[in-house]
Amino acid sequence: MTNGKAFKGAESPKTPRGSIALLVLVWVASLILGHRYEPAGRKNVAHSPRFPRKSLRTHKTAWRERAAARILFLEQQADRESCRAAADQAEQCERERTLAGIARQLEEAGNAVSAPRRPFTGAAALERTWANVRGADVLLLRLCSDEDLIGRSTDVLRQVEQHLRPADPLRVQAETVAERVAGNGPRPGDRALLVLALGASYDALDAEFSRVRSLSIILRIATFFVLLGAGGLAVWGWFCPDSLSMCFLPEGKDVACPSGESHRVKGQLPSEYAQEVDVLVIEAAGLAGAALTVIASLRQIQGTSSPYMLPLAAALLKFPTGALTAFIGVLLIRGAFIPGLSDLDSSPQIVAWAVIFGAGQHLVTRFVDARARETLSDVGRPPADPEPSGARAAKP
């Protein structure tokens, strides 16, 4: 090599490309798998250190801030309960063990809130946080005084009515007990029933959020594969434009392709006029049509307390679906599958039809939108009781 720059580069050692790729792979794996689950070692609320305020505010996201505030509140309640002592030694030992369990669950929740944010770990940290927070809340109900139990019976009843079926035996008993506790004070066994009912309502709430999370994950995976299919068609059309020709040969006019129009050459096939960007232009037009339907559907989107952004996942699916339906629609016209639309006259007409087909993806994705709205509406609403078999048989 006679070039001076090349000679200068040859003197300095170069890192092999394989080593760089290996380092990048190890770094990505450390981001995904580097956070290890470490159980907390707290033994007692009264003698264990407080959560550092800075650790709870490392990552300022909405759910982490709300969870941090809830953790601090439950810690104060646990410290308050640690000041009360039982007259019986066995009961005191049970209180200390319960307080130790509360401390450990709050520590686990605090670790999840203050853990570094890593790819694909947000849902796991959220579930870990709220599962421990709710578990600590249930244990605090077991330790609270009779006066506090009277006040919390209304809150327990509200939770039970939101998440358990009306005919659920546990809900029926909890309603009776809550009314009696609020009116005449607790009886032996009332506290245990309210604790059991609160735990069951939290389990039902977790199941409702699990359905929202699973549907959101399904929609994101579907969006990825639809986007992969649309991108694969664009790459195919770029490297083999003649095999995916989107050009039309109207009689007495120039050749119309999505990327532009050209003069007709006698004896030349329609596929020979195809350009590399034809499929990309069609899919971009379909993407624009899908964007119009997304904007139009924003008026029906409502806020939700779910942290998994299910409406956003349903909206993102529309974009690659619009690109794919635009390509399929123009391809059907190109193959004379739709009567009366065998030949399009100009490039703007082809693009216009691609926009229409892209907006037509709503005919497919509207079922997904309906399912997402139904799933979100089920959060905080108790499931309906199943109909008796005799009632179903009596229906015509």
C-alpha cells in the first residue's frame, strides 16, 4: 500500500471486529441479566434502618413515585404498630414475627423501586413492588387495633366489592362482617375473615392486571412481526423490484408506477418499469392512511389506571398493519382481482389508493381495539356471576 494514510493506519493496532461484537454482546447481556434478585435481610421494623430518601427517588417515573409514597406510609404504620405490645407472651412473639415479615416485604418493595432501570425489566419491578406492598398491607390489617379495624372495615369492603363476584361466599361474609364491625365492633374471628377477604381482593386485582399485561405483550409482539413483514416486503422490492411490480400499463397512456410515470417502450414488460422504491412508496402511503385512523380514534381513548399502556400498544399495531394492507390492496388491483380497478392511470392515483387501503386497516384492528377496551373496563369491576345451567337451557 503506497497511500500515506493507509500506512499510518497500519502502524496502529486495530481491534478485531469480532472482539468488538463480543464486547457489545456481553454489555447487552449484562443490561438484561445483570440485575439479580436479592432478598432483603430486614429482621425488625423498630431496629432496622429507614429507606434512604435518595434511593427511593433514583428514577422519577410515575408508578415508582406513587409506590415510594405508599411504602413510606406503610412504614409509618408498621413503626406505629411496633410501639404496641401484647399482654400475652405468645401473642407478642407472633406480633414480632409479623412485624419482621412486614419489614421484609417493605424492603423488597423498596429495592424494586430503587433498582436501576434495565431493558425488559419494568413490568417485573412493578409487579414485585406492588405484590410486596399489598402483602404488607394485609399483614398490617392483622396487627392493627380494634379501633383501627373499625375504620378500615369500610376500605376492606370497598376493595372486596370491586374485585370479587357478588355471589362469592367470601364477599357475602365480608359484607356482613364489615357492617357488624362498623356498627358494634369486632367479634372473635371477624379480623381473620377481613384479612382473608382483603388478600383475596388483592389477588383478584393482580389477576386483572395480569390480563392487561398479557394482552399488551401480545399486541407488542404482533406489532413486531407485522413490522417485520412489512419491512421484509420493502427490502424484497428494493433488491428485486421486477418480482413485486406495482406498475400499471393503461391503454394509450404512459406507464404509471408508485414512484413516478415513464414513457412506454414498445415490447417492454410491465415488470421492467418497476423501481426500487415502489414498494416503499406504497407502504409509506399506507402508513399515512393508518396515521389518519389513529388520529381519528384518539377521541375515543380514555385514561386508565393500568400501568401497561394497553391503548398505546393497540394504536401502534395500526401503523405497520396499514403499510401491509396498502401493499396487499394495490397488489390485488395490480392482479385485476377487484373488478373495475384493473388499470390505474397515474402515480398519484396509485398512492391515493394506497392511502385508502392503509386507512382500511381499521376494519381489521377495530376488533383489537374493542378487546383492549373490554379488558381495561374489567379492571376494578367484579366479574359477573355465571348463569345457572337451567337458566341457559330455558333461553330460546
